[in-house]
Amino acid sequence: MLAGKVITIGVTGGIAAYKAAWLVSNLAGLEAEVHVMMTRSAKAFVSPLTFQVLSGHPVRTGLFTAGEDAPIPHVEMAARSDLLVIVPATANIIGKVAGGIADDLLSTTIMAATCPVLFCPAMNVNMYRNPVVQRNLAMLRELGYHLAEPEVGRLACGTEGRGRLPEPEIILEQIKDILSRAGDLSGMTVLVTAGPTREPLDPVRYITNRSSGKMGYAVARAASRRGARVILVSGAVGLEPPPGIKLIPVETARQMFDVVMEQFPTVDMVVKSAAVADYRPKEMAVQKIKKNENNLILELEKNPDILFELGRRKGRQLLVGFAAETGDVEENALSKVRHKNLDLLVANDVTLPGAGFGADTNIATLVYPDGTVIPLPKMDKLSLAHRILDEVLTLRRARNIL
Ligand code: CTP
């Protein structure tokens, strides 16, 4: 699958630069067309000649170096590449990209790239833990760059901790994953719902829940990156919408119901990660409710179940639901997936550490109507989003919808 793919490797100045040599050699062995760019500091660690021999192509090092072939190398390489891999990625290049700085060949190439970009950070544990670096990494994630998480282990400086470049075999697997997913949803429309709903009590108060919207936004981002047209119907959250998607903000369950039903006939799949309030106050007070009484009794009435209604109406669309459970996860999930006529239910036990509301990671179990149950390990929400989309694509292929 790598044959003929143009992969540009950006090597920056860290001791792990030698591992990039293994990667280049293996990618070239798998018949990818590999080009290497090195920053000035990278040349202090590995000779450009090493990469030139391993890749079979001249190594580019400068923006304006006379004698190098392309007149505008950063634009040309950015346009030609199917993937850019920054390995190792120092705190410096991470900070430059997060800050919008483009002052050398590699940073300008990243700035000009429209293909996926994978950063493989490697540095001393204290540098990695530095809040500035963490903020910059979060920014890169937010902007849609891929990250290979560094591993815990012995570092070149003699200390132990997180900051080690993952083994090149692991980076190679991630490269294959990214390339196999690139564009595999093109031509499809994906409707994603995210975040909580707010059910008003009076003009200043509402009932809501703990949903952060992170999971739904990760699905929207992943689907968009894979070429889908994405409609994101979102309750109130404090997240930046991923670039290039259509955002429809809503507040209440009934508003979400109306928007989703209107969009449904035009979409190929729905991923319903919103935490919809099952009940709403029966009446919304026109004036602010005053604290006159010692007890206040609120009467609630049922909201429509959006997902159930989609299950009732669905034709060729595939439906993915979510279930936040606090016990008997499999049993509850299996009855939900069947009752709501879903194709897949992503269940998670929100009482586990590292799962559910507000967290950046999730521990999910995939549940299918035929009773298949696949427990997944803890993973970040973007990886889970990709995994869910992989599953839906497999279902589409199995049903010959593609
Ligand atoms: N959902 C929905 N409309 C609702 C309630 C839930 O579309 N009024 C969707 C959610 O977006 C989610 C799925 O249904 O994808 C599961 O929600 P959950 O609250 O776990 O399930 P319920 O069927 O409401 O069951 P319960 O609250 O009793 O666990």
C-alpha cells in the first residue's frame, strides 16, 4: 500500500534522528518515494549523506540553497507529498508550528502542506512535560495534525520518563494507518451530533449534563480529515469546530431533533455522540423563578428520543449511537442497540478513570445488534473516532453500499 506514495520525512535536531534513518530505509524498501528534509541542527546528529543514500534522493536542507533542484522546494514538496512525517519532532519545531512560524525549509513546508502531517515528538522528559510544550501539542492536535505519542523509557540524557521516540516499527504502522484512511470517506456525508443539550427552566437557568463534546468533535474532525462532508450539530460546548465542516449550533433536545431530522435524508451515516437530555421542564417560566419557597418541585416531561426516531426512519444510512453507562455496560448496550435499530453502539462505563465526560481518552466497548461485543483498550478520543469510522466503513462494504 505504500508503493508510489510520496512521503516527506522532516528530520529535526534531536538524538533520535538516527531512528529516522531506519524509517527512511524501510519506507524506501516498501517502494514509497521518500524525500528527506533536514533542519540545520539535524545535520549535527546525522549526515545528509546517510539519508540521501537510504532514500535514493538528494536531501534538502535550505530554503534558498543554490544548486538544489526545485526553485521553490517548500511549495513543491508540500504539494507533491501524500504525507509529511516530522521525526524526531523537537520542542522547537512543535512550538514553531503551533505559533505559526515558518522560517526555514521544514517549517515553511509544513505551513504549505495540505496532506496529513504526522509529528513524532522526542525530547527530555522535563521538556516534554513543560506546560508550554503540552499546550503546543494540544494546539497541534486541535489543528488536525497527527501525533505519535512518545513512549516512557530511558532517555538519551540518562533519565527515565516519557519523551522517547516510539520504535520506528510503531511509527511505520501509524503511517500505514494514516495513508489507508486518507480520503476513504470522500463522497460521503456524515452527520455528527455532539455536546450536551440545555433545557431551559426560566430565562437564566437550564438543566444540562456533563458532556464536553470532545468525542463528537473528534469524530467530526476524523471524518472531515478522511474526506467526508461533515455536518456537526452541536450543543453548547467550549470547543473550536474543526476546519472545513458545517456547524449547526443548537440548544435544546427539540432543536436538535428538528435539525437532525431535516438533515437525515441527505446523509450516509449518523454518529450520535450528543448527550441528549431525556427530560425537559414541562414549562419554561417567562420570568426568573424567585426563591420564595423552601422547596421547589420541577415537573419534567419526556424529550423525543432522536436516535430512536432515526432508527425508525432509516433507509440506507448507518446509525452509530453512544451510551454512557454506570454499570452492566454490555447488557444495557445490547438492549439499546436493538431497541433503537442501530448498526453500532459505542458504550462506555463513565465511572472508569480515563473514560467518558471531559476526559481526552475513552475506554469503549463496541456493540453490534448481532450480539458481537468488542472491548477496546483505553485510547485518545481521536483514535477512537477513527476506529468507529473504520467499523462503519467495514459495515458499508459488507452491505455493498460502497
Ligand atoms: N439519544 C437521543 N435522544 C434522546 C436520548 C438519547 O438521540 N432523547 C441518543 C444519544 O445521543 C446516544 C444514545 O441515544 O447516542 C444513548 O443515549 P442514552 O441516554 O445512553 O440512552 P437512553 O436510551 O436514553 O437510555 P437511558 O438514559 O435509560 O440509559
